[in-house]
Amino acid sequence: MIKKIYIYLQSGGFLEVAKYAFIGVKKIFYYKSETIFYFLDRKHLNNTNTIKNSSVVFKTIKNVSDLQKIDFDRIKVLNHRKWFEKGSLAIIGFSSSVPVSFTWMHFYSHCISGVCTIKLSPEQCWAGPSFVIKSQRGKKINQAQKRYLIRSVPESIRYFLTSVNKKNIASIKSLEKIGFSEGLRIIKYHGIFQHRKPEVVYKNDGDSIFKIKL
């Protein structure tokens, strides 16, 4: 746990770690989370190249052994071994050979911890989780790695799905600029005295896109 905190401090900064810790404490007593699920039809992709740092180069990582050769601890704290075993792929962005971002693509199902599990059809791909190191944020790298992901998968994949916390305004704006549309919101109540059922709200025909298990 101490090593994980150190890795998060290095890559995301003190405020990010403090936020996660604060939410963890709140979940013990009372916390309301609202997760927004987005989808993109491939034909609606905004292909405008808006990356501010053209020196970032993306590479697809297909297995654990290749990932272990890269000095990027933040991606390794995730459940990467299990994901690779299921056929998922990672994308890492490099600036001057230094890893600065990552995202994932999943093709069978994906679990959003504490929220739900998404079952994917053969024409769907889950994009995420995604991350950009603190020093490289604001350069639209996340938009660029999402476009790289979409161009990398087979043409048989039509829909790209992902999720973001309602409070993550920067990620929401990034997704919408690419062409993603909101399809679902899940509101959950956490805490030892909370017994309210999750609220599930579909939008824009999201009920035909998102197959969830709470």
C-alpha cells in the first residue's frame, strides 16, 4: 500500500492522493458517487488532430513481458496481468522516450470498481482506464491517445465505451470534443447506514449500448 501511495504521489501529485483518501473515508459514512458512461459510434469520430505536443508517440502493448520492460509504475498498479490474459491491450504515450500517458482497450467485459460490470458485444470496445502524468496535463494528450486507440482496433469494432466521474470536468470535455455522447448515468450511495438502491438513467438510446450488471 505504501508503495502504491508513493507511485500515485509521483505521477499524480499530493492533491490527487489526498482526494482519493478523503473519498475513501467518506465512503465509510456517507458518499454519493455519480458515474457518467459515454459512447462513440466510429463514424462520428472527430478526427481533428488537436494535440499540443506532437512529440508524443503512442505504442500498443500486448503482453505483460513487454510492459515490464517499460519504466512506468502507474500503469503497473492496475490489474494488468488479468487484463492481458483476457485479451486486453494497453496503449502508452511516450515523450522523448519517457512514458507520460496510458489507456486500455478491452473487448469482452470490464469492471468499474464499486459501480458495475459492463458486458461488451463483438462490435464494442471499452476504452480505459486512462491516465496522463501531472506535468503533461493540459496538452490534449488524452484526446490523442483515444483517437490512436480508435484507429488501432479492427473495423469490426463500431462502438467505443468509457466512463468518467461527474466531477472530472476536464475528461468530460475531452471526450465530448472527440465525439463521445452520454449514454448512461449511475448514481450510487455509499456508507454504513445507506440502503438506497443505485439510480440508473439512460440517455441517447444508451439502453441499447450499455449492458450492465450492478
